[in-house]
Amino acid sequence: MKIARFNKDCGNSVDMNIIDGYLFDFPTNVVELQKEAADSFFTDAVTAPEEFKKRILLSTTLEGEEKERYFLVGTIAASQQLANNHINRLHNKITSHIPYITFLAAIAYYHALHAKDQKDNSIEIDYFSTMLPIWLLKKENTFGAAQKAMANRFVGDHTFHIHTPGFEKTLNVSVQESACLKEGEIARFALKKDLTLQDREDAKEYVECETVMVDIGGGSIDVVILPEGLKAANSRESFQSIEGIPYLAHIDKLRKEKFPELFTDLRAFDQFILDNYTKQKFELKNENTGESIDLTAQITSSLKDYVEILLAKLNDVAPPPANKIRKYVYSGGVAPTLEVAIMASMSEKIGEERTEKYHKVPEDSRYLNLFGLEIRSIGYLQKKQAEKKVVQS
């Protein structure tokens, strides 16, 4: 099986992927099992790829280790006791096994869905790219050192085993080229171009102003100050991060304090908010009894409190300058959920007209980083192919 492009956003809440133009995601939950538990975990087989996606069980040998380790990934892992251990601390994606295991799981699902011959267990990937948050980039003397370390995790050969009944197989993966970009900054490509590499009409509004990319993830918030025209950030100081207020930890605290009897795990509560934020009415219906409970007041109040803290911290790291225009673009997996609260809070501070003009939550804000990776990878591979033709001629 041949894959030209594989772009991955390893979010703390949701793991998002685009493989050769096909977009899919699953919960960022990875739970390790002992071999004995793994062998007896499932009692029946699955036959459809979409069912397999909800019941991924795989094993592999991690770099530097000899013992094979077994992992549940995604939906099936979400309700396990240790599924959300990573939410209350900054998640080091360079050393954590979670991004690597979700990388394998994404390949397994894509193979199950698209391989013409399911017995073909070899997968060649021409180009893979992912990202790192700002706080991790700043841990190293240079951003390039952190990016190289992350990229090197995925380049080369990988072998893993799928144990989900009905989809048991061994897959051998070869990645020819791997790259790691900067979270937040990479989203600028998605503001400039669409997925066909055509210029976006609304990109014109960023030509004569600085743009602050505010990438709100489940675990960290990246802030990147871009020069006029959405050009690349030009100094280390243009990259900032907001720490100490992970969104997932905030809503888990709300769940435990207010709704412990209604939501037994964070994943279910997070999904409930995601399912209802567009209508801004958070009503929990009991399908068995027909009764419903309105949780709107508690949830909207909590989201507003979170946004007030976020905006105060944002003002500390990227205050609006007095002598130039600066626009703020909110992206990341949590941005759509917080849009109403962000716009309401900013309207109270600077007025509705200025808020609409200078604060933006794009329609595809949740996928802005991932689309940025996709757009960059398409352009990069097209350029590489063109250079190859010139050499051959």
C-alpha cells in the first residue's frame, strides 16, 4: 500500500489525521494492557472498518525496549481508568509513547478502510508531518533541535501487530521523509490558501496588520505573533505559550464538582460539550425515561470563567500595541467551543464592532493547524516533483 501524504495533529483531546486527503480523528486515549488482559479483552470479532476504529488493540516494541507492549487506542480506551492521566500535566510529545501509538493506530484504521488487498501488510509513506507546541520547542536551545527529535520518531521502519478480532494482522510501515512544524504558526498556511492551494479571498484582511495566532488545545495554548501579510514569525520572542490553565483539566474539575453522577468520565463530558456548543444549550436527555436535565447555566458560566482567565493571560503575552493594527485569530481543537464566550467577553471590553473586526474564530478553526500541515505538504511535494523533473530533463 502506498501513501503519499500523512499529516497528523496529536492533540491532547482529539487526535486528528489527514492521509492522502482523507480526514479522520479519534479520542487521544491510549491505555496499556498486560498481555494476558489483551489476549482476552474482546469476546467477539468485528467485520467493518468503522467498528474496528472504535476497538483498536495493537502491540509493538517501543524504541530502546525489547518487550512487546499492548495498547488500547481511541474510543475503546476512553472509559478506562487511566485513559486521561495526561490531562493534568504538560504532555511531552517528544518522549511520550502516546503520539507514536496513535500514529500506528491511524495507519491501522486507514489500511483497514482503504487497502485494496487486506493481505498486503506493507505500507510505504512518502511524507509524514506533525507539530510540536511552543513550550516544547522552547525547552531546547533551538526550535530545530526539538523539531528534529520529533520528526525522527516517525522516519524509517515500523512493525506492529493488530489484535482486534476480525482484523488481526502484522503491518510493516516505512516512512521515507518526516517533518515536524510549529503549532500555531503552521495554521497561517490555512489562512492564506485553501486545500487546492488557491489564494483565499479573506486573506486580504491580514495584509497590512500583524496577526496573533492563538492555538487553544486541550492541554496547552500557543501564541504566535506573525508579521504583516501572515509571513513567518521572525524571532523566538514571537512564540509564546500560556501555561497553567489546561482546558481539559478545567472541564474535568467542573464535571467532578457539579455532575459526577451524570458523567462518569471526562471523555463523555467533553463529547457532550462538543455535541451541544453550537446551539449553546447543554441539555442532557435520558433516552430511557424521556426526562432531560438542563446544564446550560453551569457549563456556560464555567466556560466564561475559563475564557476570562485565558484572555487575561493572552493580554500579558501579546498585548495589543498602541501604534499598529493587530488581529487575533483563535484556532485549535477547543476554539469553536469557546467562540461565543470569547466574542462576548471581548465585546464587553472593546465593543462589538471592534471585536468583529479584530478577533476572528474561522469556520474551520478546529482543523486550522491540520489544514496548514496539509497545504504545506501538498506544496512541498509538488515543488519536489517539479525539481525532480527538471533534473531528469
